Amino acid sequence: MTPRIFRRALVAATAVALTVTTTAIAAPDNHQPPAPARLGALVPAPVWSQARQHDDFKLTPGTKVVATTRDASGVAAYLATVLGLHPGVADHGRGNAITLRLGHDPRIGTEGYTLDIRHGGVELAANTSDGLFEGVQSLRQLVHAGTLPGGSVLDYPRFEHRGAMLDVARHFFGVDDVKRYIDEIAMFKINYLHLHLADDQGWRIEIKSWPNLTAYGASTEVGGGPGGYYTQDQYKDLVAYAESRHITIVPEIDMPGHTNAALASYAELNCDGVAPPLYTGTSVGFSSLCVAKDITYRFLDDVIRELASITPGPYLHIGGDEAHATTPADYQTFMHRMLPIVAKYGKIATGWHELAKTNPDPSALPQYWGTDSTDTDVAAAAARGNKVIMSPANKTYLDMKYNPNTPIGQKWAGLIEEKDAYGWDPGTFLDGVPESSVQGVEAPLWTETIVTMADIEYMAFPRLPAIAELGWSPWSTHDYDDFARRVAAQAPTWDAMGINYYRSPQIPW
Ligand code: NGO
């Protein structure tokens, strides 16, 4: 992380943090009942925790955040900012301090942490700065009226991959909105943000060798609005911001279908050489790149090369869904030419689960978005060694309505209330895809009907925390009533941050 980026990240975090700080160290409100045992209020639920009475730690303006090594100082500075405290580096914290320590604890892996809160001081330990960052998210949730509840936590994730997806193609969302979403999902230990960067309605990432993709192909969106795109510098800034929140960006260019914006921008990409008009509707499955033309692969080689060069994360998502305007034979031909291009630029391919039909290399990650518990192609891929990302549309799609009266959203995959989002097991959902074949979960937010940041928040909260918990917490902790109580405990923080969440009747707010 460069110092310049870090400063910018801190400034942006402060806006969110200031209000949170007020709740963190304000005097207890006499009108409220005594604070409950808050150690049990974490979302996602931790692997193990034990409360200790009479061992609470009081935060004061003099409390220091201490990093015992330089490697821990980035996360320490972030924690200090979100709690409004003073960061420093020292061998060990003494007295009134929250100490962050990097060590070698075989129990907690690369993203786990241990937390020890005592009257005399707080110690957070992990093997990596990722682990410290996840521990910091727990600390943030535990602060109540200036107090951290006494006790110990040992925690690590069930799945390596815990994702959110934002469709910036159907409606475009600018850099500040995406950064706000990054801050919001980071609170729930989400570690991947998948950006759906190209679809029929718009191309959203600058590709310097094909400038018309953005000059023309980004100029509208669903409903005919102005659209927009990220310059490569803006995208790099987003990647760096996500990195400062220990989140990896997974960029998606959907292909060979969902490509009208590209086909409209370059006539030569069409089999008949005629560019279609820009599209602002919401139908799917009508567009296809021309599988037989060589220029298609020169185009995609350029796109993948440029995108890979500004994407430090391991994955590139190549879509592959709903290629109804491509014949099955062409789909095979297309993917067999595309997958090596992704590999050539040093990236691992991920794609919607239709990709599984093409017998991809076992490193490829199909993303299951169906609603059934059976998919023989995905099960066969799992048997060949492919890991699967679970995004069943009837559980994880954040664009589905909560109930028939939800003013925005769709319902083709069903209504998804909080209990539905929470009530499934990624490790057993799909026949032939056992837990050992599941890389993790992702909650996609498609934006045909989602126009503002407030819309994003309304659809994501409180369902995103449900999916985050399925990705992080051991199945042994799974209990809806307990989960709902813990989500309700987050509401004051969401209120302080101005998050426009849905007041689900299934949560005891
Ligand atoms: C489908 C479709 C998307 C839609 C979405 C709406 C996938 C993978 N392809 O999911 O184009 O936006 O449903 O819910």
C-alpha cells in the first residue's frame, strides 16, 4: 500500500468513522437498560468465544492502538481511525492500549484471529494482516457505550471465498458509491468484491486499445440514463481502496453473450459487420460475439491483457451466462479459445456455472447461480476437481424482492426474506458438490431496478450479513433466532452510518 493511497483511504474512512466514534466512546445513556453481554453480538458468529464478567475494558481518549511490528501498523492505523484513537508502534502495549500482534498460531490460518479483552488491556493477534483486519471488524462490533466486553474470541473462516457482486453495467455506480459499499461489506468479513463491468447496456472499464467501448458503449444504461465508466486510473484507485479493506476485486467482462455494448461500439465484432444500436432495456440472452471471426479473439486478448495488468488479484471473471444467441457448439469453441487467453495473462478464470459445460481446467471456478439443488454439469466439474462458488439465485441474489411489496427488485428467482437468505447450507445445497468442493459464497446485486446507493443498501442490508455469515461461521453456530438477535444489535451502527437498511419483520430490531 503506498502512503498516498493510504492517506486517501484514511480520509475516506474518517467520514464513516466519525459518527461511529460517537457511539463508541459516548457516555452511557441513562434511559437505556444496562448493556447486554455484547461478546455474543458478532456477525458473522465466531468459531469460539467466552465472556468474562467484571473484566471489561473502557475506551478513553487516551487509549492507544499499538502495533508490535511494522507489518501490523497499517491495520492499527485503520483501527485507530475507526475508533478515533491514537496509533503507535511499540514492542508491546502497556496499560490503556489495544495491542495488535502478528504471530504463528496454527489454529487460525491466514484470516483468523484471537482476541483477548481484559480490564487492563486488549490484545488482538493473527498470523497475517488480513487476520488482524478481520479481528478489527469484530472489535468494532463489540464496542458499546465506550466499553469492550471482557472475554476471549478465537475465530477463523469456514470458506476462503466470501464475496459480494455489484452490477455496475445495468446502472453505473461511481467510485465513491463503490468505496462506500466496500466499507459496508468489509464490516462482515467479505473478502472479494466482484464487479460486473460489461453487459448489453454498458461497457464500464476503459480499454485503451479499443477506446470506443467507453466513448460510445458506456454512454447509456437501463432506462436511458447517462451511464458512465471507470478510467483505468479510477479502477486502480478502487482496487487499492479495496486492498486497504483487505478485499480483492474480481473484474468481470461477460462473454460471449451479454455483449451488446461492445457489439454496438465496433461493427467489425458482429458476424454481419453491422453494429446494433445501444440497448437500454432489461431483456437477456439476445447478443453474442462472433465466434467464427479472428478479430473477436484479438479484441478479447487486448481486453484481458489490459484488465489483467491493472488487476493484482488472482481471478478474472469471463461471464458465460445465458449465451442463448450462441449455439452450444460455438459456446464450446469460444470458451476453448478464451480460457487459454486468461491463463496467458496469469489469471485464474471464474465464470457463471454454464462454464462447467466446457470441461475447463480444474483451476477454473464455476459460480453456481441456479435455483435447483441439482446441476449435473457443475457436479461433474466438482468431480474433476473444480471448486465452486455458491450463489444460488433463490438464496443469495440481493436484487430479488423481500416480499411482494418491495418497491424495487425482481422476483424471477422468488422472494427472499431474511430467513430465506440465511436458511441454506453452502456445503450441502448442490448435489454432488460437497463442502470440500465449495470455494465459498457470493451475494450478487444485479441493478436492472437499482438506481441509487440507497437502493443498493436497501437490498443488501440485512441480507448481505446473512450470506457473509454462511461464508464465515461454522455450521455448528447456525441458528436463525440467535442470528436475528445479533443482526438487530448492528442496527445502531447502521443508523449512525446512515445505511438505508430494510426493517425486516423477521429481525427483532
Ligand atoms: C441472471 C442473469 C443476469 C440478470 C440477473 C437478474 C445471471 C448470472 N445472469 O443471473 O443477467 O441481471 O439474473 O437477477
